[in-house]
Amino acid sequence: MNNTDRTIPVWKKYSLNVSEAAEYYGIGEKRLRQIAGENEGADFILEVGSHIRFKRKLFEEYLDTTGTV
């Protein structure tokens, strides 16, 4: 079994890296990094070392409540 057989679909993942989030939400990587910087310590951001990950469900809730991205 190779890695492509065990790939989890993006919509099932708990957290997304910046490039996955950009593709999934249709928001540019640069803007996602800005959002992460503007919302340090927010519940929807998970920092793994120096890497930023977005908690998918919580980030969707954030996007639902914000008027402008």
C-alpha cells in the first residue's frame, strides 16, 4: 500500500496546513498567514513548531462570523 492509498481527504482532516487551507477555502496563502498573524492565540490556529495549521471546523466558524477576509 503506497501513500496515495492512505491519504485522508482534506474535508476530513482535523487541521490544515497553509497550502491545504488555501486550496480548500479559496484564500491565498499570503492572506492566510496574515490572518494567523493578526489572530495570534486564537482557537482556530495550531502552531506546530514554526508551522501554522488551521483547525478546520473552528476556522470555518471564524469565516462564518467575519464579514471581510
